[in-house]
Amino acid sequence: MRIIKDINFNWKYTDQFKEEYIGEDFDDSYFSEVNIPHSNIEVPFNNFPEEIYQFESCYRKSLWLDKWHDDEMVFIHFEGVMTYAKVYLNGQYLGEHKGGYTGFRIDLTPAARAEDYNLLAVYVDSRERSDIPPFGHVVDYMTFGGIYREVSLEYCHKVYIESSLIKGKDLLSETPLMEVDLHLKNSDGRSGVISCSGELVRDNRNVLHFTTEIALSGNENQLHRFNCSLENIELWDIENPALYHLNLTLTEKGKETGKYSYRCGFRDISYRPDGFFLNGRKIKIRGLNRHQTYPYAGNAMPKSAQYKDAEILKEELGVNTVRLSHYPQSRHFLDRCDELGLLVFDEIPGWQHIGDDDWKKISLKNVEEMIKTDGNHPSIFIWGVRINESQDDDEFYAKTNDLARSLDNSRPTGGVRCFPGSRLLEDVYTYNDFNHSGKNAGLIKRKKAAKSKVPYLVTEHNGHMFPSKKFDNEKHRTDQAKRHLTVLDWMYGDSEISGAIGWSMFDYYTHQDFGSGDKICYHGVMDMFRIPKNASFAYASQQDENPVMYISSSMNIGENEGSLLGDVYIFTNCDSVKMYKGGSFVKEFYPRRDLYPHLPHPPVVIDDFLGDAIEKNETFSRRNAAVIKELMTKISREGYSLGLIDTIRMGLLFLKTGMNYKDAEDLYTKYFGGWGGAANSYTFEGFIDGECVKRVEKNQNALPRLVLSVDKTELREEETWDCTRCIVSLADSSGNIFHYGNDAFQIETTGPIEVIGPETIALVGGSVGFWLKTRGEEGQAQVKIHSGRFGTIEENLNIEVRGK
Ligand code: GAL
């Protein structure tokens, strides 16, 4: 029998370590009560010493173990402990693990007592140990500490499947196959024959049955590979992410010894010099890089937060790819990518630095752990087997590549580098291209980076080239968006570039050697709470699923140099945008394909705030009205000093119309609403196929309201605690954010929930977020926001606690 039990609740924790903590008799009643995922310390939002999470700590748990048969064993499975762990049961040392980004199993059997409470103690070292990747030099992200991913027990037979890899072969041919690699562990080196029967299931429908016999070799590790033909299989695709379950049953001498179930999907991947092909269809990769960190909690966030990030990427930002920079991430995140059809670039932990031979051994182990743990996620289309942006090391990287290929012959390898002409030992030249600095080319050519005609993918761009905060001025925020669009435009326009993955999805915690001095790198298209900056809409507007129309300006003249609005960018996938000023139609604007020839959806640029208003409202002839508009538009963009020819044209106009300088000034104020003029209101309507699909009002007299939005109101504890994100923003009745709102407020909760992080916070650039977490009880919960200025806003949550 094989049984898996989650053991995430009711742990004891202390932020130090002493040998005596290992002992069964040690009294840990003064330790804190914690649930896993757990961060060894809750960190401030910013401006803290980075050593605060770098210490040794201890977790203890009184663990009830059921009975198991002589032929069976019991394991504990940790999905992620940062950075080094030693595991003890009933005072006995049972094993260790180096590296915080991959999971590990420890056999508890030698020290375990069945049908009894056992004392589990885990020593956790969260210091930046130079013997473990990514450490040894500087790293541009914080690693945080603790048992931050889930923990479970597994009771299983002594001959068990350690991991499986389910692959599709020849999927586009007449004779598609499923190839399965079973990595078996034969812990007592037995011989004989066992049998493995299986079924492939989709939506409770059985699509395949098979049985395969396995002759045990007597070795501890054994690979059993078999294949079956597939019929009428639905392929996994980014638009139709079809998923199957492979259910396996092992039997020995007619007796069942274990059941296993793996979710999987079948898709054909081909990476060629002319691009990336999914199921035979060429796809341009448009993606973002993701770190796994969150405000206050560091790495320690459960399933729903991980799910939400994948949903934001696919549904809000409209990208088709995410790179797990720079380490394997939560299985929940990957599960959701599988379900949504979001392609994933998975890679081993590391950042620029390669350590000594022992360090490299851990890195090779990381390759194995990554592939064996993540291999059945159809969303993963490539394995990153280089230390991000490290120097060439042919001997080392030949080994990482060989290992990856020997474990998984169904996916290409990549390895992220940042210098041209690096030696390609991988299948795809994956390159961080930070060429774009605002005015120049978006990307360099493949021949310059890779030096040959090989499959080529840009794995990072922008990032540190243009840090942007949500509270930067409007022009800066929009420039960040334009830079991302420029790179995407170059990517779409170059058939030798298979795609581009931008840096990065959101702002992230970093070390003092990077960032803005407050321990944050503001490189995200969203902030740390996953609240969009203008650049988010550059991405969102490139998809076709939902209509998007984001006006990048608040339309307040005083925000701009010389109080000139300049060009207003609208990030949209609409066919056209109609603008009204003060209720009167000004003009219909179209996407600027002349500026961005290759983008799926170039932005619309508002460069005319008048339309034919002068001609319509004033008594000038059509010709004179046109000249007045042209000259005034010039003034509005370039300032009051007209060149010689335009000054002569202005003079002639005065002669012809009898206008004087004062009349001209009044006219300018009337139509351009410049400094000294009254505020204006604007309406924008976005059209697709002749239908108005989006409407946005921008009214400078609009009043601010504090708005609370909660991602979900039904929380549910299953394998561990649950959480939801709340966003508080200062917005007008049309939803426009007041970007410079910094009001403070208190969060109050009632019922079985608590706030992650401080309960008194302030808006940062008009909005801020926080997470609420469950704490092991059932019932109705409420969250209230108290603001001196805006009063109290409340939201009811139904907290459902299940299956604990
Ligand atoms: C890259 C690096 C990333 C991040 C980025 C910032 O060089 O791979 O981790 O630091 O720069 O733009």
C-alpha cells in the first residue's frame, strides 16, 4: 500500500539552534507554533538589513506514524528548505540536503516507531553558504529562509517508483507513442519480477490500458522504460491545455505494492534555427521572468498565491511564457501553468558564479532533482542547465547537458548567458540581451550573439536598464512600457529570434549590491504586490483574448514638463480609439504601425487634442483654422519659440484674420487647456470590429475613494493554510488610480484569518497590497480598512477549513 499524508500543520519553531533541540525529551513548549509553508522571519517591506533571514533555526514536530508492513518504509518529503537541512527522528540523524530550491526525501524507517508519536527535528541553516548554489559571490535576489514549501509523509513498499517521466513521441505522426521512464528504487536489492499495470485517463475517461513486467536487477536504482501507442490523443497546447492522468499500480506476486498517479500532457516541441514550434505550429515566445518572492513572507506562500501568479501572467499580462528565474519553483505554480497553457522555462539555481568541484556536484544534483521533480509538467518546454549568466565552463556544462539529455530526451536544453560568442553546448542559445537603452535597436541580431545559425531565444531584456517605480512620474512609467514594446517589436520582426522573455514580472527583494538602496529591484512590470505599472499594459495589450485599452496618462498637464501633455500612449488591442474632450468628439485614432511595424497590437498615440474643433467652433476659414491648429500643436509640443518660417506664418495669419497676440493666447488656452486654463475631462472609447468594447473617463475634477478588492472570498484549508491577496487603491469612480496617493490605513480582521505583515500600512504610489491567511479554524471572517480620511471599508470572507 502506498499512502501520502500532508504534515504541514502544528510545527514548533525557534530562530536558533542548539544540539539539545534534537532530543526527544527536550521541552519545546516555548517554541512558536507554526504551519508550513513558513518563513524563518517575517521581513519588512523594504529597508532592512539583509542578514535578518540568514541564521540557523530549528523546527520540531511530534509526528504520529501509522503501522507499516515489514516490506514497507516510511519517508518524509520536503519540497523546499532554504538552504541546508539536517533531519533527525527520535534523536537519530537520518539525512541532510544542500540547496533550497529543490525537494528531497529522507527515509525515516531506521529510527521510526510505528503506531506511536515520533519526534522529528529539523536543523535549518539559512545562511548564504558559499558551498551551495547560488552562493559564493553576489546574488541579485534575496533567498530567505525556512521550511517554505510543503512537507508530507509517504508510506511505500521497499520497491517503489522514485519518479516517473511520461513523454510523447512522434506525436505528429500516424503512430504516436507514450514513452514512460520509471525510476525505480529497490531498497533491499531484491530480485524477481514485478508487474506495473496502468491506465491513461482524461476527464474520467479511460483512453489506454497496459501492463508491463519488470525484472528486478537487484540494483538499488533501476530504470524501466516502456512505451505504448497513443490513439486519438488531444495534444496539450497553449490554447487547449489538455491534461491526462497516468495511474500506475505495482504488484509483486499478485499483491498490490503501490499505486501512483501522475498528471501529464502530450505535446510536440521542436526548436529549430527558424524558431520554436509547438505541435508543429510556430509560436513566438512572449514572456516574463518570475522570482518566487512575496512581500513580508519571503518565499513562504501556499498554493493559491502560486496559482494566482500563473493566472496573472496568462490572463492579466497575456504572455505565453514564464521563465523560472533563477531556480525551480513551487509545484503549484507549475500545475497552474499546465492548466492554463503557459509555457515554462525551468532552470537550475545559480547566479553568475560557479563554485568549486563540490559546489558543481550539487549543481549537477540540482539538474537531476529538477528534471525528476518537474518532468511531467507539459508546460515546461526547455531545461536551463547553466548557472544564469556564468562564464563558459565546457567541462562542467558538458556534464549538465549530458545529464539532462540522459534523463529527458524529450526537451531541449538551454543555458542563459549574457555575452556574445559563448560556447554552445545546449540545444538553444538562450541569451540575455540588454542592448536597448531607449532610442537604439530593441535587440541585437542572432549572428552577433550566437555567432551561428542556431535556435535562439532572448531570456531577459530591460530590467536594470530602466528601473521604474509605481510612484515615478508618468513619463518615466510610460517610457518603461515603451522600452518593453520596442524590444517586443524587434523580436516579432526578426524571424531568427524565437521569442523574448522580459525582466521581470514584478519588483523583487534584492541584496545591497543591487536595487534602489531599499533592498528592492524595481525592474517589474508590476510592483511586489503584483499591482500593474504602465508596462503591464504594454504586455496585456498584445493578446487577443480580452479587450485592453489603457491610457498611460492621467491627462493632468502639470505632471509634464512645460505643462505640455505631449504624446499620450494608449496600450490597446482595439482597432481604433475615439477621444472626446469636454464631451465633444475630437478624433478617432488608430494603432501606430508606423512606429511599431511588427507588434500584434501597436499602441495608439494621441497627438492631436483638437480634431476639427477650431474650424467648427470659430469663424476662421478652413485653411486658416488648419494653419492655427498646426502652429498651436507645434507650440504644445515644442514650446513657444517657433522657428523663422512658422513665425512668418503666424504673422501672416494675424494680418489675414485680424487676430492679435492676446487673441492667439486665449485661443491656445481655450483649446489646449494649458497652464492657467481650466481643467479638462476626456473620454476614450475603444472599438473592435466597429463595436465599442472599452470606455475610459479621465476627469481632473474626479474625487478619490479608497477601494478594497480581494482576489477571492472563499478560503479553504486543505493540505495547508490558504490565503488571499487584497489590494487597496485610491481611485476615482471610473477606476483611474491617483498615482501619488500615499494615505495610511489600518487593517482589522475578525474571525479565523490574520494579516501577513504589518496591520498599519500606507499606499505606495496610489495602491498597495497585503495577504490574509487562514490559521486552522473554520468560520466567517471579515477584513476592514480604517482610514481617518476615507472611513471604513469592509469585506466579508467565508473561510472554509477542510481536510486538515
Ligand atoms: C540579469 C540577471 C537577473 C537580473 C537582471 C536585472 O543580468 O540575470 O537576475 O539581475 O539582470 O536586469
